[in-house]
Amino acid sequence: MEKLLEIKNLYVNAGEKQILKGLDLEIRKGEIHVIMGPNGAGKSTLASVVLNSPAYQKTAGKIFFDGEDITNSKTDEIAKKGIFLSFQSPVEIEGVSVFDFMKIAKGKIEEKNISYFELKDQIDKNVLELEMNPELSKRDLNVGFSGGEKKKTEILQLLTLNPKLAILDETDSGLDVDAVKVVSKGIEMFKNEKNAVLIITHSSKILEHLKVDAVHILVDGKIIKSGDASLIEEIEKNGYVNFRGEI
């Protein structure tokens, strides 16, 4: 399969503190990758840095997406190229409905006016498939939403915007069993041979419902081990203590 995301020898600081320390990662089209690691390892930093968050400074390394160097591209340009990032704690936006937010975002990405009726049909279909409350799309974005509603809404955005790469940062955090199943179903609905998914997580709950192609262990700013789904079982059993010696 063709490479979609390639990160080479990436070093990143947050102010004076070095967070990522020579990180390498390669994701091909058609794959689901998982990054796991202890708190403070740099997992969420990596997600933000791919979208070139101004909170971090790249000091070395390169990021390529679909064959193009996006290391220093602007965040909105990266999003338009086809990278979607879900957040651990999605922000609340008063006065902008979930539907209007997706309509505006999709219009910006596709650089055209989006038909209200076509988009409504698409959203209604996905809401039905995900067994979501149809009223959510009419409400202000994330305002008063439960944790599960916020995460489900982000999956609805993912299906609506249909990017090439979905980076899901702790998308299963705080979810009950039913909500995890909904999020997993949404990922399965999105996934095809032309796109890819990167899941950043502390838990194996969401991974029980997905076929994972690769698992990466991130400790102290580096991916110290990569393997198949069996790594998840090892982490669940022993934690990260056995991997720290590989730094």
C-alpha cells in the first residue's frame, strides 16, 4: 500500500522542554495504527504537531503527507489536504450548531457551496447508522453535551468531512460500553483502502472492536517498539514497565 503519513526523526519542544525526541512513524493507506504509552510520553503532542499547532516548536525532522512535505504548512492548509484531528476535550461553541459547523467546514475543504439538503441527507443517514440522537445535530456544538455525545459528534464530523487520515486522540476516553461500540462502528464505516486511521489511546476498550494493523509504544518522546495487536495484550498484562528498558 502507498504511504500516507511519514514522520522522520522528529524533535519537538514545548517552550524549553523537549517532548518528542527523534520520533519516526509510517502509516500506509488502508491501515489502522494505534499509539499507546504512559502519561506524559508525548502522544497528544504528536497529534497536535502533525497539524502544526503553534503551542509546539519543531527543532528537527520532517512530516510528509500523501507524498508532500507538510512540516511547516499552516494548520488550515493541512486540514484541507485531508487530515482530521479529534480532541480529548472538544471545545464548546455557542451560537454555531453541529450541522452549520459541518456545513462550513465541508465547504472550506471542498472550496464550494455545500447543498443543505444533500448534507442533511448524509448526516441523517450517518446519525441513523450510529444510533445517535438526531437532535444533537441541531444543538450548539458541544454545548451541554455529555462526554459520550461529544465523542459521537466528532465521529459524525469524521464521516461527514471524509478526510484521508483520521487522528483520534483519546476518542474512547470516559465512554461507557455502548458509546465505545458506536465510536468503533463509526471508525469501521469511515475506513477504506484509500484512507487511514491513527488512534491514540490509554485503553484497549475501543481496540476490541477493530482490526488493528500496527501498534506503537511511545515512551519518553520516542516510539520504542512497534508490532501487531499482540502488543496490546502485553501492555494490558504488564503495563509499560517492560518497555522502558528499550529506550
